Amino acid sequence: MAKVIEGAEYEQRGASLKPQDDAEGSMASLSRRYSKEELASRGDAAFASAVRPRLQPDDEGRFVAIDIDTNAFEIDDDELRACDRLRARFPEAQIWLVRVGSRYVHRFGGRDRRDTP
């Protein structure tokens, strides 16, 4: 049975990117190797240098999962499928996710509706 990680223990172990069985049979997580700032900086640089030149017009709105260590990437309409395919190729990937043509992967909250009273 999988071990549930909560609270402080979760924070100490890092981000859970892909569960893997450890020697005790419980689920271990792949930990983050970079700070959030370093991940973002390297991810943006990889997108600009390795991904953007290869994009097609029909990629607008699709998700790009990028391994910031290798600059390998996968593009898909579904973010989880893009990440899963990249993780299948590079099990230890440190993934940066981008939505083509948007500053955001997801947007929270509504938009202003100026036409409603």
C-alpha cells in the first residue's frame, strides 16, 4: 500500500513529480533539484532557445513539457500526457511546463465583464 505523505514531511521531501517504489514498498517521490527561481529561469531559457524555434502555428494553446537539464520537450493538448511522455523518455526529468502563446499555464479567477451591469 502507498504511504501518504502530508504536511512538513511533504515539504522536506520536495515536490512529488512521479511516485516510485522504494525498498520498503512504499511510494517515494522525485525531489526537486533546483529552487523555484532557478527552475523558472532555466525553463524560460530552454523554451526560448530549444522550443520556440520549432513551434508551428497550430501549436498555439498546446502544452509544452520541457526537461530543463536536457532541453528535451513534448507538446500535447493535455498537460499530463505531455509530462508523462517526457517522463517516459527521461525518468529523472526536471519539468518546466509552458502553454504556447500564453504567459500562464492556467488562469485562476474570472475576467472582467464590462458589458454586464
